[in-house]
Amino acid sequence: MELSIIDRRYSSWSLRAWLAIELVGAPCTVRAAPKGSEAFARLREDNFPALTVPVLRFDDGAMAWESLSIIEELATRFSDAGLWPEAPAARAAARSLAGEMHAGFQALRAACPMNLERRYAGFEPSVAVLEDVARIETLWTWAAERFGGEGPWLFGPRPCAADLMFAPVITRFVTYGLGESEVTARLQETLYAWGPFRRWRAMGVAEKRRIEEYEMDLPEARRFGPAPRVARAAPPEATAVNAACPYSGRPVAADSLAEIEGRVIGFCNPFCRDKSVADADAWPKLAPLLA
């Protein structure tokens, strides 16, 4: 399969589709392009009639676009992956929450764009945004109390499609200091500790792209989530402990070295290096070199 996406730091819809693919465990390559670039224009042309991303192409030639449609098609093709709860009442509730998220909360989405590198202090939400927040917390609390059991996700011990649809909203609550319920706090801690989300967030940092329309001139609050290891890019003359990139298996490149807590590790390209510097513990293939 091939998934077409745009900027990981900002693209909430791309995040949802990618997390769904991670949840089903299906092999998939990613085709990423910066929003507004010539590469993005070509990506749109290649994925006609889809007008934007994400777009998922399957190995049989089928194509799905819109995050919820991608999730539904994955749920059909990978029926044992548990994208939806198995119990009928829980499944109906999860589908309803996902559908309301897909169609609603326009005030929150317009005023609070997803931005995975920011956590602002002093954001002042409008009445309409607060109404969206209240409705979302009502849904989360109801689902968690009725179907979630011990949690930590909305419908139990593992995430389902409803959690994926709300994942960017959870990040918005973190970025803009929104929400106050116990369930909100639990979902925030759970998402930001989850490996697939940590890897997406690290890749968003590694892309090093800033879109001004999604930024705000507000003070920065303390970083949220697990504390990353102390890491930085290393100079080309440093000596790596490995000869092959832990991700691709290709030879280490001199311009792609990282020092992670005092140990120099090599990668095949700067993006592999930078995503590892952003969050070294997010990458299982890197773990043996950090032991």
C-alpha cells in the first residue's frame, strides 16, 4: 500500500490515516509532500479525483481518500485488527463518535490548528470553541464510563478508530491548554506515550517545516509527554558505533550522525538522524544501539 500525506506537524487528517495503518500492522510506504509545494500539486494529480490528502492506494489498485473512509476500508480488509470494538453497542457508539468528529467541531478546528511542536500559554478560547470542548469532553466521558472499563482508551485497553479520529483533538487540547476532565487528562497521557504517535510526532519535528498560518504569537508552555533523551546532530568526523542505518540497513552517511546520550549513532540520511534526535525512545529498531 501507499499512503499520501502532507506535513506531519500540522496535518490532522494525515495523522488519523497513518495511525490506522499502524494499528492494523499493514506494510505501507509513505509519499509525503509539503503543503502548497510543486510536489503536492503532482501528488494531487496522481491521486485524482481526490482533491487533498490523505489518500491510501491498495495493492489491488483500489484507492480510498478521506480519513474516515480509509479507516472503514482498512477495517473491512483487516477485520481481525480491531479497528472497531467487537461488541455491537460499543461499536455503534464508536462509529457515532467518529462520525461526529469527522463532520463537526468547526470552531475548534478553525481556531486551534494542530501543531505538534507547540504548547502555548495564555490562549484565550472563544465561546464557540469552549462549546466544542464541552461537547467533546461529554462524549469522551460518556464513552469511557460506559464502554472503556479500566481504559486507558475510550473503549478499553487498546485504541480503536474512535480514538484515532480524536487523536488530533487530544493534541489540540495539549497545544492550547483546553479541557479539564479526568478522561481528557488520561487520554492525553496515553496518546503522548503511545509508540505510533511518538514516531509520527518525531518525524514532524524532523521535517523542520514551519507554516506561519498555523503558528501563534504566544508564550511557550512546558513540553508535554515523555521526556526525550539528550540528543543532537554529531559532526561528520565523529565515529559511529554502527556501520548500517538501524532503519534501512544502508551504509551510514557522514552527514547523518547523532550523539544520543554520549553515544554516536549513524544513519543513512539526515531525516533518519533527525527523527531519532527528536525522540530516540520512539523507535524500536534504534533500541539495541542505545542499550
